[in-house]
Amino acid sequence: MIRFVIRRLLWMIPVLFLLALVTFLLMHAAPGGPWDREPGRRQLDAATQKRLNQQFGLDKPMWRQFVAYVFGDFNADGEFVCGAICGNLGPSYRQRGRTVQEILFTPPEGKPFWESRFGYSLRLGLLSLLFAIVIGIPSGILAGLHQNSWIDYLSALVANIGVSVPNFVIGIYLIIIFGVTLHWVSVVPRSWAAPKVWIIPALVLGFATMAFTARLTRSSTLEVMRQDYVRTARAKGVAERRVIFIHMLKNALIPVVTILGPALAGLVTGSFIIETMFAFPGIGREYVQAIGNRDYSMILGSTLLYGGLIALANLSVDIIYGFLDPRIRIE
């Protein structure tokens, strides 16, 4: 197991390197640059842009910019500054005087870590995943146990809506119903301290995951119900509740666990539209703004963070496999 984990962690290095290279080439191929005129501000003159390019190393060839960001380079004082490989995600071009890791991980002064942008996105992702698990797994199990009943049809209807309708469309309807019509929540809350303002963003973000979880749980439950060991347990007169929770549930949840790890990473890193829609102070909204501002370091740093989270989530799923099913062995 330890050798497997170490090998997978080492494989993350070339994966993240390739991810950084592709992102670097794409963002430099896009028109515009970090010193373009901002709304409400005048265009920087050529001399100022030249000094900023020298300060941030943008006057160097592209290959050297990439090497400097990933591995490091010597600054103007002759000191070697290690790059992303040492955890240094670089300075922000637009929020000058602040580094990328400071923007993403440092909370306001006197606030705990979960008040940082990454903390906000992590909490929203966990709430969305909790909603998907609490609603998706029981509804999928009930639909599988009561196949072709009204419970099954209702679960299938909700699941099809969640899979087919984009989450931002669901978000608009929920805003109209609960924010504009019923006035239960604020459309754009001034503060995220109250728990109720988290409900709609968490529901919208986790609805598709809930629907997919319910469908997968239902199909897995139906498959396990037809296994010989389940028939044997029932033939021996084992109580139905024990058959479900002891013999069926553990094996039926193996495919579901497969998606939960990447789902959490996806919910944390894939909330760009939801965070922008609700003016949520997370990393997704910051990432969208960085793309619009051509903040190269912020784009690269956030992309590497997203890629690392997804790779770690996939690794965690492989490890959990061995605990859920002893027949699975990691070589």
C-alpha cells in the first residue's frame, strides 16, 4: 500500500507539469495582457508597462518565464527564488504586493482559516457533497428496493432533472422563488455569516451530484439484489433489514464511493458559475476574475491547485477501495 501511494504521488509530478505547460501556452495565446486598461482606469503608458514587465519577468522569453514559474529563477539581486515546485505560486499581477497563495489561503486579519477564499470554497463544496450524499444515496437505495413503484419514478424524475438541467438555470429559478418571491434569503447577501445564505448555493452546486449519485446507487442496488449471496441470505430467513444493511449496502456503495472523491474535488474547484452568480468570496470567483484580468500567476496557481486536488481525490478513492471490499488488492 505504501509503495502504491508513493508511486501515485510521484506520477502526480509529470501530470501537474503537463497541466501547467498547457495552461501557460493557452493563456499566452489568448489576446490581451495583464496591463490592459481596466474599467474606470486609464491605459498605462509604454514606459510603465516596460517597468512592470521587467519587475515581473515578462520581458524574458516564454520558455524562461515558464521555467522560472515552475522551478525558479534568479531575481534582480542575484538571489534564487524557487518556483511552484517549492509551493511559491508567484505574485499577483493585478493585486500587487500580494502573492497567489496569500490571496487564496490567507484569511482577513483576525479571522480563522475557513474565512479565506479556499476555506469558503471548501465549506461550500463539503455542504454540497453532504446534500448529495444525504439525499442521493437513500433515494437511490429506496428506488432500487421499490423498483417500478412511485418512489422509483419520482427518484428518476428528480435525477433526470438534475442531470439534464444546468446548475445555473436551477440557481436562477431558486433565486426567483426563494429570493425574489418569498424573500426568504437575500439574492446577493452582504455577509456569509448567517447559515441560511449558504442553503441555495449549496443546493444548486450539489444538485447534479445528488442526481448522479441517486442514479448510480439505484443501478448498483439492483445489481447487488440479484447476487447469489443475497438470495442465499434471504433463503436462510435472515431479516430483511439485516440483508439490506449487512449484505447489500456495503457492496452497493463501492461504485458510489468511486465518484465521491472526485465529486468533492469537482464541487470545490468547479463552482465558477455558482460563485460568480451569488458573488461568493471563493477561489472560483477569483479564478474567473483572474482570467478576465489576464493575471497569469493567479491563473496558473489556481489551475495547479485544482489539478492537485483532483489527483489527490482520485488517489483517496483507490485507497478506500481496499477497505470497502477485501477482494480488491492494490499491487
